[in-house]
Amino acid sequence: MVSFDTEPGDVVVMHPYCLHGRAPIDAQTPDRHTLVVRFFGDDATYSPLPRNDWLQLESQVPGAPFRSASFVQLR
């Protein structure tokens, strides 16, 4: 296992297939704040996961372009 000491404001970037986890939350580190940002291209298509209860994309069908009002488009 590899770990890194981070400070507020640090950025950690991981490959999407990288297995990762977090240290336990305890009295020494009682808070954890994260921001997850995902980027994908215009040619990305929707492919549902076996359990995607956390993300409901009502208008998406498998193979359709990956679009949702929940996603901000950057140019």
C-alpha cells in the first residue's frame, strides 16, 4: 500500500481504474472534505453499472451520448 500526507489545498489525481481508499476518520483526523471532478469527451456514451442507485439518469439509455442536466459542459 502507498499513502501520501496531504494538506488542505493539495490535489491528488488518480487514473479511473486505480483502486483507492481513505484513512479512517478518528479523533486525530475528524473531517474529510473531497471534491470529485470527472472529465469525459463528447464521444462518451452511457453504460449503466450493475448497481448505480447513487446516480439516476432518467433520460439515459445504454449506448446514448452521455448527457444530463446534472453535468456542466466545459469548453
